[in-house]
Amino acid sequence: MKKTFKFLVLATLVSLVLVACGGNGTTETEAKDPGFKAIIVLDTGGVDDKSFNESTWDGVQKFIADNGLDKNAFEYITSPDEASYVNNLETAAEKADLVIAVGFLFEKAIAEVAPKYEDTEFLFIDGFVENIPNLHSTTFADEQGSYLVGLIAGARSKADGSNKVGFVGGMEFDTILAFQAGFEAGVWETNPDAEIFVDYLGSFVDTTLAGQVASRMYNDGVNIIYHAAGDAGNGVITEAKNFDDKYVIGVDKDQYEAGKSQGEDSVVITSMLKGVDVAAYDFLEEFYVNKKITTGVYNFDVANDGIRAEISEGRNLDADEIALIKDYMAKIVSGEVTVSRTPEITGASGTKAK
């Protein structure tokens, strides 16, 4: 009996301590129920593509953390191919109050699905569809950010005497052509004598083909390649590591770390940062506060910090290059510099000097 009593007293004391310390495995601050369910439908390449999809999900994760929300209210669906878009959007709409489609390739699918689910809000990141009340669009001035990184590629090609730069695109859609157009203009602004090599992969996931294209460009004397190819662009980065003094300009998110090899500096000299993470965050916040989205179309550009170039000090850009980017950012914002979305080099592959 005495042993039993002592055990009960000890158990009671332990229970009191656990309760005082939040002993159910919980913290003092419980994760909050946001009051809605959100599902993000990703494009091909997956959530860890080190590019567009990953950046969007980063924005979602930051929103969850900043607001102390229950992460189970947010999930993503990966699309293996374009044929899965409609089914994935419908699956999401059956369960969610807010569906976010990531990437311009969703245009037809989201225009088909959104009208069927009038009580569900849809956000289309990096595309524009009009006249559907529950569908909200975000667009990006990709040409502006591509112009900024093009300035660096042009200046370096002039300094190293190669006068050659490369652009590798995923597929020839208007959005990717805008990347190419801005890059061309930036390169020729700082090096009118530069020859620009252009190649399109016909894919956003074929890293092997991207590596082969990059290898050919590097062997042809190109020292810097800018890629706008989603997950496939990782093949360009990997290939650059196989050469000495060959570099890459990243896209969508900061790809500096992806450009590192063990014990080596990064081959990524800068990245064109596309604020898809900011778009996801901002619209989730609006929905969290208002339980609806009122914005029809929102454009992200250099002026509102939705488009920019990575200019962190202590990396691969020197002080003069950082100053150059800042100078032209101001010129874009003021209207002194406007950037076309139509490239001068046409076709799936080709080269051209200004």
C-alpha cells in the first residue's frame, strides 16, 4: 500500500509538471486554424525544382510560419504532366476554399475548371484569364528582371573578350520569350558587339538535354548562360560545374547555393528573382483576413519589388556590377528605360549579334 501511495503521489507530481510545461507535446502557442483550406497545384518539376514551384511553396511556408497557422490546412499537388492539370485542379477544388495554380501553362485548364466551382476562389500565378469572377491572376514583368541580369552577362562578355553569351529556354511560349527579349536587350546595352546563342529545349524538366545544350554552348566559347527552363535549368547549372570559368545566371529564385560544388565557389553569378513567393504570400494573407480576394489582376515588376536581380554582397558580383544593376533598376522605375517582351532572335535555336 505504501509503495502504491508513493507511486500515485509521484505520478501526480509528474502530471502537474507536464501540464505546467505544456506536457501534451504542445507548445505554449497552439497552431491556429486559418479558417480555410488552401491547395497549391504545382507545375511539372515538383516542389523541389529549385525554381518556380519551390519558390511558390516557400512563400506558402513563410505565410504559415509568420501567422502561426496549422500547416495541415495547406497542401500541394504535383502535376506530372500537362494532361493532369484539369484533374488536379478539380481534385483541389473539391476540398479547398482557395486553389492556387502555379505557372502559365495552367491557362486553359484553370479557365475550364474555375467556372465549375463558383464557391471556390482560384489564384493563377504567372498567367492571366479574364471575365471569371472567382479567378484572380498575377502577371510578372519577366523582361525587366532579365534585362538586369543581361547587363551583367553583356559586361562580362566584353571584359573577358569572348563577346558571347547564351540563353536556354524551356518552351517557346510568350512568357519565356519575354525572358529572352529582356536578356537580349540587357546584354546589348552593355556590349553591343555580343553574340547571343539561343536554344529552346521543348521541356521544363529535361535536365539531360539542358546539360547537353549548355555543353555545346560552353564549347563554342560562351562563358555565361542564362536559363529560363524551370527544373530543366538545373542541368545547365550541373554542366557549368564540369568546366573551368563557365557560369550560369539563375532564374525565379536565388540559385546561388545550387551552383556550389564541394569546396568550390558557386557557378551562379546572380539570379533573376521572380516574386512568385511574394504573390503566394500576399494573396494568402488577403484571403486569411477577408476570406475572399478582391484583386482581379495584379502585376509584379521592378517598381513594386516583385521582379529583381540577386545582388547580395560577398558573392559573385563585384561592387561595380551591383551598382550597375541598381542604376538600371532606377531607370526602369522612372520610365527612362522600357524593355520589350519581343525578342530579336527568333526560332527554337539561333545566334545573333546586334
